Amino acid sequence: MMKTARKYHKLCPYFDKKTTQCLLMVTVEGRVGRCDRDGKYDGCPILVKFLERLYRYHVERGRVLPRDFQDVVNQAFIV
């Protein structure tokens, strides 16, 4: 996933440049917060937790796993 993320995005697609907020932090940790990594997603613990949660969601329901990071970004919902 991280390899294809580098292919499509320079910065994390869940990073708001204007407010420097991490949009995944609300989903993963349940709180609003600033991105302390300046939008860089390599080694981001919040993105890793999100991908782990997404993987578990797909495996538990017997769904097809996303092929690359773009499939994850284009999903209409966040687990």
C-alpha cells in the first residue's frame, strides 16, 4: 500500500494543508488533532492503524482487498 501511495500522492490525502489537520485522526483515535508529520505518510502510525483496521474490515466480511492505495482513497466510507 505504501509503495502505491508514493506513486499517486506526495502528501497524505487525509492531510488538510490549510489547517494542518489530520482527517484520519478523528476516525482512528476519536479526537481532532494537527498532523505532526507535515502530511508525510511514511511511517505515520495513524495511517498504519487505519490500514490495519481497513484490512480487518475486508477480511471479516469476506470482501475483496483493495489493490492499491488509490482504491482505499476512493472508497465512499471510512471504517
